[in-house]
Amino acid sequence: MKRALAVVALLAASAIVFAVTRGTEESSVETGGAARDPSRAAALRRLALVPGIEHRYAVSMDHTSKPRGGDGFALAVAGEWSLGVVATGDPVVTTIRAELHEPTIRLRAVRSAAPKLAVPYTFTLAGDGRLLALQFPKELDPDSRRVLTALTASAQIAEGGTAAAWTAIETDSLGAYEARYTRDGVAIAKTKVAYRKAASDEQFAIRVSTSSTAISLRRDGWADSIVQHEQVEVGFDKASVTVAGTTTLRHVGEHRVVALEPLGLETVAIDAVSTAARDQDDREMLDGATLQDLVLVLGSVRDDGNASAHTYLRMVALFRLHPDAALGAGEQLLGGTLDPRDASAVIGALGEAGTPVAQQALSKVVDANAVAETQRAAGALSLGLTDAPLPSTIETLQAASLSTDAELASTATLALGNAALRLSDSDPGAATRQVDELLARLERASDVSERILLLRALGNTGDPRILPALELALASPSDVVRAAAAESLRLVPDGRADLLIIATLEDASPIVRTSAVFAAAHRRLDPVVQTLAMRARVDGDAAVRRAIVELAGQRMTELPSLRQIVVQAMGDSDADVRELAKKLLA
């Protein structure tokens, strides 16, 4: 049952129940004609979070989960969800009291009551509708927290004012993601475009395959009905889980009540809910195994991709749970006692664990001249992918980036860019310093290979301040320099990056144009889709057309014009492009 409940946390449905109040209660508002006037609809929604009225929704969440190469199972959660405003503050922060009444869970064909989910809790919203935090009873178990977090995260909507379309960065238990909204009167559609982490983490991926939510608003601004369909792939290349789900919410009544805040609650961050529950999952996955046990298992399952990946994840759990095991792994790496293939897995698992002790162990490996250069470079790569790099980790990477060993130096330089991206929220000052140092190194670089390396490292930072340097590099006479600059536009959250991608799709070199398609693949496609469609028709290089068709096929549920690119490719002059389009449409 624990694993079944955990599935709900993997797929935070995109259902939208309410929007945020930006003012105080108004005594009387005429609600007629809202469907014909989007600005009128926005005004009505400002009344939605007035204290004193409890809204109830019939909730149905049906999910299926299927690991790659394994058997799947189905899980459903149902109940009646009540929502009432506790208070609003200044600056506008709204606290909502929530409770799931008479909840049930169906695992495969067996339905049973789930009384642990029937607890009152609260959550807080920012003025623009983003979910900020949740407040749960201290005694509430991790599994129940996961289910309620998934339900609550699904209810957030970032306000777009009176705009007909807008985008926002929201957060659920998997992390931050980009959401796209469109409005037609009182009808709102929401699409989850992509998780931010998926764009920058090469080891772990969260990919949105399909996402669509249709919301019908009541005249008081609350949702009357919501129908959402979504499919997300979570995990590693050989150990991913596909989670598909349908969530339906239907307004069933409202009551005049005073929503009182429950006592004995503790505040948790949105994604901290899954982190708090992770220890329990780690222990369950590890099942008491030691590092020696896992290394032996790894040696016996090398030809089984799924079994190897599962053993790797158990190793990550070991290092998260037991600092002494991470230290012991570091000592074995320094002593050279591990098979090179096992050493590679241990290095990756230490980086994935990312604890301070794990980072310290990896730093010693990177610093050790006696360790094989390939393992030192692998250690630098893992340090760069750590979610929360320590200051000592940055120092290690900086020293390694100046190494006389070319592979170690280049890997550490790229890792510094990754580290800057991960520090941008927790320590923006440190992130800024890393970007400044990389920009300074680029300005001093005269060798083409060094310029390419630094451009790619800067691309890993995702910092808008790198745009002038990228624009200058895009004017280089060297095709490979321009290609590196085009690739490095992929993470920059600035509309100017979209304009540069559009311009680069017209570059004379097919290598550069392909790099621009690669950059576009990590971003919203609506700013560049027209240019992509045009290049898919007229580009003289089949490799460029193929890259565009492949991108459009992967994300054609987001925009109708993306599917049209694939349809048109059925008549492409190149047989490989036609075959690709056929497979994508099938």
C-alpha cells in the first residue's frame, strides 16, 4: 500500500479549483455576462476566496503506473474535498482550510476506506495563486501527506490578470514546472509544459508526455467542473516509470461556515513533503543491504539494465541514509579496490545522494592525483549535478577546472556551470560569482576549443546575463563556435533567447541550425513554432528537418501546429524523415 500511495505523488494533476483574491470582500457583484467578457470573469474570481463560504468537490483521481519492463498497477482515490478560506494577509497571502471527507482508495480491483486521509489541514497561497507551503498535523504519516500534497498542488492557478493566455512557474512535489494557460470567458485551459529539472539533469528525468485540463467556472469564480488528463515519465533512462491519470472534480455544494484553522499543524515546503517521506522509501528500497552487498549484486546483474538501475537506486538510498557508508565508499574509491564498472556506479550514486558527506567523499576523489583520471572526471561530473553544492564542492571544481588533464578540466568547467544553476535559488550570490568567473574566462580565451567549452559551461548556468556573450559568439566565423552558442541558449529564461534561436535557425550552417533545434527542445515552443514549421518545409538539410520533426512529434500535444509539422513530414523528400513521421503519428 505504501508504494501504491506513493504513485499519487508522482503525478500532480493539473486540476484548478480556485484563483486568488487580490482584495477584500465586496458586498454585491452582478455575475451575468461573465462568459462573454474575460475581464469580467477575472473580476468575479477575485471574490472566490472570501472567508465564510465552504465549497465542496467530488474528487476522483484514477492513476496507472507502469515501470519500464515491469508490471503495472492501478490506483484510485475518491472522496469529497472541502475548501474554506481561513484568512488573508498583507501582502496578500491566503490560508485555506481543506479536508477530504470519507476518502476511499482502490488498488487494482479492491476498494477500501482510507481514514488516515480524512484529516483537516491547511495550505497557503501567494498573491498570484502559487502554492507556497502546506500545514499538516504533526502525526500525519508520510503516505497520507503525499496524497494530500498531490491533490493540493493540483489546485493552484497562477493568475494572468485579464490576459487571454499566460505562462507561469508552479511547484508540486516533483519540483518546479512551467504551466501554460489560455482563457476564453469563464473557461480556462491549463497545460503542464515541462519540469525545470528535466532540462538540466542528465541522470534523472521528468518528462511530460501529455497534459490537458479543461475547467468550467461558476459565476462566483469557483470551478464548476474539471477534467484533467496527464501522463508523466519519471526516472532514469533504463529505470523509468510511466504514470498516467485522469482527475475529475465536480462542484457539489457550498455552505456558510467559519473555517477555523486546525491545531497542532506543522508547516512543510511543497517538495519537502516528498523529501520527508523519502527516508521511509529509502529504507524500504535498501532493505538492510550494505555497500558490499550492493556491489556484489551489481556485479551479477550487469547485463540486466533494469536490475542494474534498481541496484544503483538502492546504492543512492544507502548513501542518503548512512553517512558512514558514503565515507566508506569514498575510501574504497581512493584505495582503488573497486572494479572500474562498480566505481562508476558508486561515483554516480554519491552524486545523486548529494549529502554533505557524499560531496566531501567525491571531492577527495577529484582532488586525489593517485585516482584514475577517468574516475576523477566522473567525480567532477557528479559534483556538478548535486542539487545543493557546498562551498567546498565549488572550490574542488574550480581547482579541477585548471587541471593539466584535459578531460578533468573540461568536465569540472562544465560542472561549475551546472553548480551555478543549482545555486541560483539557494545562494544567488555564489551563483553570480560563478557566472562572472566563467564570463571572464571566456573573454580571455583565444583558443576555439576553450571558447566552445566555456560557452557550454555558461549555457549550463541558465543565467540571462550570458546573452550578450552568446550573441557575440553567434557572429563568430567558426561554425562550431556558433553551434555551441546556439546550444547554450536552451536554459535562459528570457524572451531574447527565443529571438536568437529564431535567427539562428536561419544560419548558413546545418550544424548551427541543428543546435538551435536542440536549444528549442528545452523551452516553450510557441515563440519559435512558426520558424520551426517553415524550416521543416524548406531546409535543405535532411538532418535538420529530421531534428525538427522529432522535436515536434515529442511535444505535438502542446500545440496543434506541432502536429501539423509531423503530418507534413509524411511527404518529405527524405525516406528517413517520412518513416520518422509515420512512427510519431502512430
